[in-house]
Amino acid sequence: MTVKKLPPGLHLDTLAVRTGIEPSQYGENSETMYLTSSFIQPDAATAARRFAQEEEGYMYTRVGNPTVTSMEVRLAALEGTEAAIATSSGMAAILLLGMGLLRAGDHVVCSQSVFGSTIRLFSGEFAKFGIETTYVSQTDVSAWAAAIRPNTKLLFAETPTNPLTDVCDIQALADVAHSAGAKLAVDNCFCSPSLQQPTRFGADYVIHSGTKYLDGQGRVVAGAICCTQKEVDDIFLPITRTAGMVLSPFNAWVVLKGMETLSIRMKAQCATALELATWLQNQPQVTRVFYPGLPSHPQHALAMRQQSGLGGPVVSFEVRHKDAASGRANAFHVIDSTQVCSITTNLGDTKTTICHPASTSHARITEAQRSAAGIGQGLIRVAVGLEHIEDLKADIARGLDSLKVSA
């Protein structure tokens, strides 16, 4: 695809609106959506050359689609990488990463605080094929270094983590990985490129669930890996051509349009999240608040350096409780008392979502794994949307205030 050339040095806000637009014979100002499974070839010889990869051109949407390409070009521009490859979901992006980089006998070092499904993928599915994973503290660089083996091929982290917002030192982990001849992949779902570009700090791969802030309105499921063009062409594209974990053109178009407002949404949501976190700290029925934007957060200074001075849109907090059973009951009470927030595990929406991680997003991992990650029964996660802050405070206070009798 030939995209419109832009002058160098444009700011991220401009790139989010202008990158990846293909000139059209009709001159439409909005990106075109190519809803087609295949593409007509001008003649048999051209078809043969294209399927043999001797000539560029679209043949079949599993192999490539102009709308998907536009989304990939735009995301790569925002992340500051040469290229990106879109997938059907964020988890499909991690699956593709593993399929491309790992072989039987390889070893992975992974944060113990990553998303529950990521742990399940590494410990369950990849383990079936002889790939071993060691889980370490998200924030202890020495633990990452100590876990390295001669056969370590990949270090995997997400920062901030879901749901406790632990922040890892990307540059330090990149140094550990590269000293061992391994690669570092960073899941950038919580921050998006609007706040954080992991490759600036040495990461080799950036993972995205486009379902979250890239779309921004909870409409579609999507994923991507951002990396070099050579890695897309030589490592990942051959797999997607065969295995087919590709993004649909419609979903690509939705994410493409969502990225236009990414920076505006993120700044607004981060501002509200900081105010909500500050308020939660002063509530008697809240024992702890997890938010990188608070000076009390253990990695506050690091987060401010890596995340453009913003704490992100996700706040987690623990309700007061006596034991695991009362923690679960009290957390459920607060969640069920909300009337504005949406009770759902998705995040990145313009609508604020609230959930109980121990029984939803991290329910499929073991109790020991949840304990190691610090995810207790009294924990609640709030992904802040675009509602008015006073309405969100009142919504959560409804449940917190009524805990005074039962806590």
C-alpha cells in the first residue's frame, strides 16, 4: 500500500490523525474500509508473482488488507517503531510473539504480575511444547537477572501491571535481556503510545490489546506487535499467513479511527483517575490505593519518567476487611452498589468500568499465583472513563459508605 507521505518531525497528536492514509481515486477524507475476503488480480501471471511474494499486491485478507495495513502503519508511527503487525486480539499478539521467537527447550522470564490469561498462555499452552517460564517480581531487577539461563530467549513484562499498577524499569530489563542475548517484550496496554513508548527505553517488542485504549470505546477486539519491518516480514507474517490470527478489516478500521482521539482521551482519563485515586486515599473504608500517579506509589518517580508524567487511567484499591471471605463480600458490595460504573472486566472504554480481579480477570490462575501477584479478595479495579469525577466519587461512595456497619 502506498500511503500519503508526511513531513518529518510531526507530533504524536498529528500522527494519530494523519498517518496511514492511502490516497484514493475518490478522494475521501476518511480512511477507507475494505470489507473483502479476496482481491481480483489483473491476470494469472500477476497472481502467480504475488502469491510467490515476487511482487507486492493484495491477494487475500488473511495475507494482507489495505485497511489493516493502515492501522498497522498508524500504530507503528505512534510507537516509534518501523512496523507493526495486527492480530485478532491482544492475546493472539502474545501467541504470535511466542510462536515466532520460541522453540522447544527455550526459557522465558516473565513478571509474576502480568494479566491472568498471559500467565495461562505461558504456563499452559507454551509449556505443552517444551517452553519453560520463570516468574519473578515485576519490580526487582536483580530477580530478573538471577532468573536468566543460557537458554533464555525472552523477557516479558507489562507496565503498569493489571490490576496493581506495578511499574517495571524498562531500560533496566532491556539491559538484562540484551546482556544475555535475549529479547524484551513489553505489554503497553495500560499506557498506550500516548503515554509510553517502550522501544525508547530499549524494549524490542511492544504488545498491544487494541481492544483497550487504542479503540477507546469498547467496540471491538484487536491486537498487535510493534517491532522492526524485517521481523514482521521474516518472523511474524509467515505465521499469520498460515495460522490466520489476523485482524478483520472492520475491527482494524474501528481501531484506526479510535487512535485519532487517543491522546485527548488519555489525558482526560488520567486527570480524572488521579483525582479519584487521591479521593480514595482519604476514604476510611479503603485500606490501600494502587495508582502510579500518587507520590505514595512505590514506583512513582519511575512511572513519571516512563509515562510522560501521567499515572494512567486505571486505579485499584482494597476495601477494609477482616479476612478473605469478608474481603470478597465487601468488594462485591461496593461493586454491586454502583449505578454509573459498568461491571465488566474490559478497560480502556470511555465508560468507567469496575471489576473484582480475583474472581474475573485473574480467576483462572491459581490462588498461589494470585497471592504472589498481590491480588487479594478485597481488591477492586476501576478503569476510569470520561464521566464527571463527582459522579464517579458518588457512585463508589455509595458502596463504601454503607460498609461502615459491616466492615
